[in-house]
Amino acid sequence: MRLSILLTGILTLTANFAARAQNEIPVGEFASLTGGSASFGQSSHKGTQLAVDEINAAGGVLGKKLRLIAEDDQSLAGQPATIMRKLISQDKVVAVLGEVASSKSLEAAPICQENKVPMISPASTNPKVTEVGDFIFRICFIDPFQGTVMSKFALSNGYKKVAVLTDVKQDYAVGLAEFFTKHFTANGGTITKEQKYSTGDKDFKGQLTSIKAGKPDAIFVPGYYGEVALIARQAKQLGIKVPLLGGDGWVGDSLLKVAGNALDGSFFSSHFSAEDKSPATQEFVKKYQAKYSAVPDDMAALGYDSAMILAEAIKRAGGTDGAKLRDAIAATKSFKGITGVITIDEKRNASKSAVIMTIENGAMKFLDTVAP
Amino acid sequence: MSEQAIEFIQQLINGLSLGAIYALIALGYTMVFGVLRFINFAHGDVFMLGAFSGFYVGPRVLLFFGNKPGYGAAAVVLLVSMLICAVLGVIIEKLCYKPLRERPKITVLITAIGVSLFLESFGQYIFGANPQAFPTLIEDVAIDLPQSWGNFTALTVTTGQVIVLGTTLALMLILTVIVLKTKIGMAMRALAYNPTACALMGVNNNFVISFTFGLGSALAGAAGILTSIQQPSIDPLMGILPGLKAFVAAVLGGIGNLGGAVLGGIILGIVETLVVGYVSPTYRDAVAFAVLILILLLRPAGLLGKNVREKV
């Protein structure tokens, strides 16, 4: 008698779980929600969550709701691998969205590839990420392109001598500096000095003093916003008057809070500007502001697009089978995303335009769009 | 004056201002070691707590001063943060170290490491793990050097650096006066020499120990504020590396020796800046530890320390 009650109880519970599992599609996400690059993770997560909520409100994908399982890698190396194993083996996710930072994507990608779980990075721009395997995708442009954007901009603005200050702990910064230097020197520019620093450093006066001595027209700083803000401040203190140039790693909410006016007159390349007048962008900005009371940045827009693309791919694949889903993602063509029209090429990258932003009076301002 | 000479002097100035911070923190390590014969590994995190005290107190003080950054506001924030850290230091001592005073030194050492980890994790929980922007207390800008200095006008000295050096000097002077000219200072020196005799002489050992902790923590708190004025990005883990490097500075100068802590701090700051400027920035943190290994191999008592034989 007792045994039958127990059995019924267990069966009902398992039936419930099974039913819940059948009605939901688990999607994993890993991002740096805390730590030195928390702005990246928090923005991309907000964008992704907005997309998932929108999709679920419209009935989900193939009749099932998406269940977003987001994990925090705390901006620390070593965490993405642990998180990936957990998402794949414990949560049994059908696909993973992440990460923004190339180093973290590179750490997690081999695990996704090994377990044949498709991974879509919203914003990792280092080319090595998608080279890990055919299950790894990205929906943003890659650094060989981004490097040339800033290099062309520098040359066309008369900055013939540029110093480069690279974060040697980040694959993104090292790669972007390389591509910038290659294009810049091949087109008539000279690199006056190459200096380095590490993520987490707070004092750059030594490197900046050395750079100042070389009398450059501009300084290329392809790092992340935490250090860039301090570099800009200290450059101003040392009397360096030339502009700083950078990439999409500059996009962080504390950049201008910490730098104050020290970044005025500097330029950087990125994926998206909320100032874009297109109706799709403005609608996205409105939705984002309604939910989060903040203006979306690149990472938020890319996070949104990555979730939307995944949902559309699941629809086209007709299910969540790993290989079929992978093929569906690879076949994404002319997807109208917030950050541009996205087509996944045979290298699993997207060919998209970059925007050039400048900083005026302590605020970011849209300057120009550069097509590939 | 050649450009290289100017660059070298610039690096020296930068190194001096960095060394002043290390010296302030090292003084706390050395005082506690002198009085209690143990290394308070949680000291670096008091530095972090000083910065966060300034982060929370700063805006309120600025409001009082009409929201304009200035020396008055900075001085008030500095004093308030020093007070907060002194109180925190005394609390930590009473809660975590006092009950273990009769135990073997290794027990207290491990407890200190535990307190350090606790402060860091608790800080991440309370303050959030993301870096925050420290409020501007004074404008940290480069000073226009008078033209009569000729070639030296190429040097950059910032108001922040001048404040750090000036404040550090003032604090060290006050500390020297306290230690050499007051009764409590005499009690501290006596306690460092022989605790039993001190108690026999009617000194309240517990009070003197708490006072030492409070004083050392106040200096660490001051270092936290001074650092945040120059590098306004603070986070709960910011005390780990400066704490370790200040410990190395204290050992370099001779642990237990106040002058040694100052000397060690300045030397370490200058050596670190020179290595970053002339060798490679990636070796920045390795310098401190290389110095530690060298000094322990060549002169373990430190530059100003004396090899004291323990008489049984």
C-alpha cells in the first residue's frame, strides 16, 4: 500500500519533469556578469534575455518555450570551461550563446565542439574562435576586418605615425593590434612604439612616458574598457594630446565614468550605435529602454541578435538535433538583425559593417559606417 | 639635459609616488610584526576598505562642500576613512587575533589569511564584484612647471603625485612623533622589546596592541584613499597585490623596523617602475617577488634590520 503510493508519487513527479522538459528548449548562455569586464556580460545578457522573453511571449519556438540558463564566468579565465561542462552535461542545453570576450570563447569552444553542441558567439571578433570547429559560429565581424577599419580611418585622417599599446593577456587585443599593424604599415603608416600591459593593471605611466617620447600622431589601444579608461586619464596627465584609437572592447558603461573628459576627441570602431535612425534600431532601443531603463550598447544588440538567430535556426531545423541545428545555423542567410544584415559564411563568420564612434564632451557619438 | 635623462627622472618621480603608497601600507605590517611578532595578511584588504570608505563617504562630504572637488573635501574624506579603518582594524584584532594570542604563531598566521579571504569575498558581496568609479576629490592634473626650470619643464608631475608624497611625509612625521615622543609610543616600543616586562611595568598590553593595530590600519586606509585619487577604479580585490608588495617592502627594509618599511617601500616602488619602463611591463608584478627572494637569500634581516638572536 505504502509502496504503491510512493511509486505513484515518483511517477507523477517524473511525469511532471518530463512534461516540463518536453515543453521547453534549454539554451545555455555564459557571460561575464561580474568582474572586470562585467559590462560586456551584463549588456549581452540583457539583450539575450529581451529576445528570449519576446520569443516566448509570441508562443516560443516550434510550440515550446525557450529556457535561458545563464551562467556567470566572473571575467576570469578557467571559468568558461567549467561552466560549459556544466551546461552541456547537467542542463543538457541544445545550444550555447556566448561569449563576448574572444579569450573566453576560445576556452569554451573546444568543449562545445567535442560534445557537438552549437555555440554562437555574439561579439568575439578574434578569427581563431570559429577556427576551433564547425559547431562554432559568430554573428559579428572579425578582427582582420576591424583592424583595417581603424587603420584606414587613421591614414585618412593624417595619422601617419601611431604607437600601439596592447593588452597581452587578451587574445582579442593581441589579434586586433596585429591586424591593425599589418594594414597600417602596408599602406604607408609607421608604428612608432609598441608597448604592452596586462588586464587588471592600474598604472600605465611607464608605458605612456615611453610612447610620448616617440611623438606619435595617435595611439592605438585595442584593449578593454576598464584599462582604456585609466590609460586615457594618465595619458592626459602626462600631457599627451594626441587622440586614442580603439576597437569594440571600449564599449563598457564604466569607460566614460572613470575616464571623464580624458577620452574626448578619441575614436573607436564598434558594431552598433543606438543613434542609428532606422526604424528597426529605434524600436529595439525603445523596447530595451522600457525593460531596462538604459540605452542598449553593441553587446546588448548583439546578444539580442544571437538569440533571435538561434531561434530562427531551430525553426528551420525543425528540431533541436545537434547536427541538424548546426546545419541550420550555418545556412543563415540575410537575417535582418538589429546590428545589420547577417549571413553566416563558410568560415562561420558574419560579414558586417562597422561603425566608427567618437567621444565628445564625455559622451559617445556616432561618426560613420564602414562597409566590408 | 638629454631626453633619456628627462625620461629617467620622470620614471623616478613615478616610482617615488608608487613607493610612497607601498611605504604607508608597509608601515602597518611592520608595526604589527614589531608588537605581536606576526604578519597580518589581512592588512592589504584594510587598504581596500579605506578606498571603499572614501567611495561611500566621498559624495556626502562633497555635498557639504558644495559639490566642488577641493583640498578641504579631500582632507575630510581622508580623515574619516582613516578613522573607519582604524576602528575596523581594532575590531578585527579583538575578534580574530586576540583569542589566539597564546596559540602557536602558525595558527594566527592562517587565521590572518582567512580574515583576508573573508574581507575580499564579503567585499565582493557587499560592494559588488565590478570595478566602481571613485568620486573625484581633487582634480588629478599635471602641474605646469615654472619656465625657469628650463629643460625640466618636460617632466610631468601631477597634483595627485604631489598630494601622495606630501600626505605620506606628513603621516610619517606624525607617526615618528607618536612613536618617539609620546607615552603610548614608548609603550609600543617597549612591548616590541619585551611583552612580559611591559606587563610587569604596569602597561596595559591589550590597549597598546589595539592602538598599534588601529594606527597601522589608519595608515593603510590613507594609502587606499591616496591610491584611489590617482587611479579612480576600485574593486574589492584591489588590496591583494599592493598588500603583498607592501609586505615585500617591509621585509626588504627589515621587518619590525619603521624606517626600514619606508625605505623598502620607496626602493620597491622605484625598482618596479624602472623595470616596467626599461625592461618590460609584463614583469611588473614579478619584480616584487624577485626582490623578496633576493633579499631573503642575501640579507634576510632586511636592509635596516639586525639579526636578533633569540635568547632562551
